[in-house]
Amino acid sequence: AQSVTQLDSQVPVFEEAPVELRCNYSSSVSVYLFWYVQYPNQGLQLLLKYLSGSTLVKGINGFEAEFNKSQTSFHLRKPSVHISDTAEYFCAIPQGGSEKLVFGKGTKLTVNP
Amino acid sequence: GAGVSQSPRYKVAKRGQDVALRCDPISGHVSLFWYQQALGQGPEFLTYFQNEAQLDKSGLPSDRFFAERPEGSVSTLKIQRTQQEDSAVYLCASSLYNSYEQYFGPGTRLTVT
């Protein structure tokens, strides 16, 4: 079965610092991977997705992620964060060849002034 | 355009009561998903529709949970005889046919007292 592991439950950073949120996956089939962001009291918004092609994926709000097959990772990065990036971030993978998603436990990013 | 909407946004139910949660997907989206998000956790899959057909209900935690989408558009998730462990945010998502890009609604926060 496909699964994702988010290694950090909380990541505090200062404004304008770089950040990396880690995600490792487990899959025996072709890999599609997603990062979603959830602001307080809101639903999830798709940040970026890897379906095929270039392993460096650019998303919204200046985020990017790199698919690394040898390390089974899909880490999310941003070179300079803003206060408004404070949110919870979820890595996800489709389950069993279907469209239903399996999510990680989430990483809470807190950007401090 | 209009996104996925859910109602009510908040629901408080006494233990043993029945509740019905509504999801209005994006117009034209064939696929509709329900997820349950417990406090501090990632969303967990409940059930999936393609048009009016419920193709997967493997995530429904008990036979107290029932979902329907009779005309292939609006969906209702019903929970009978609510228990405290049902307290969670219930998220609905929709997508185009065979697309892995799911659009989420804001969720319904259910509190069972």
C-alpha cells in the first residue's frame, strides 16, 4: 500500500528564512505526489503536484518540491518565507491505483517576525 | 468560479442524534470524495463517488455512516446515532474525471457532546 511520512510535526522559522518540509513516500507502483496547504479553519488547497516529467516541481506562493526516487522523498521548499505562509502542510499520495488520497500527519509551519 | 461548498460549517450534536452534512461540488466535476480529519491529524478517506455511483466506501468507519449522491451532483454524508469519536472535521473534495487534482471545501466541524 502507498503511504507518506512527514518527519516533522512542527517547524518554526523566522520571516525571510528558507524552509524545507520533509516528506518520504512508500509505493510499489508509479508515483504521483502532492503537497496541500491548510490555513486555519479552511479546507485544503493544492500547492503543487508531481505526476511525471521534471523532478523539480514549482507550485503556488513560491513553493517548489523535488521528487527523488532514490531517496523516496518529495521535500517541499521555499527560499524565503512570509508570515502569511503560517499554516499546516500535508503531503499526499493516491492509494492503490485509485484517485483517493492518503495523507501524511501534517507539518505545522509557523513563521515568526 | 464557485468552489466546493459545504454546509453547515459547524454542527454540534448530542450523542445519539443523527446528522446530515452536505457537499456541493464544483459544477461539472464527476468525482466526489469525503474525508474525515481528526484534530491534529491528516485527512482520512471515507468514500468516493463517480457521478451517482459510490465506487469505494472502504473508509467508512461503521455502518452508522452513510453517503449518497443521487443525481451525481450534491452529496450528503449522514451519521446515525452519533458518538463522541465522530467529532472531527468532515471534508468534501471534487475533481474532474480521472484527474488527481482534488478541490476541497472548507469542511464541516462536527462536535458530539
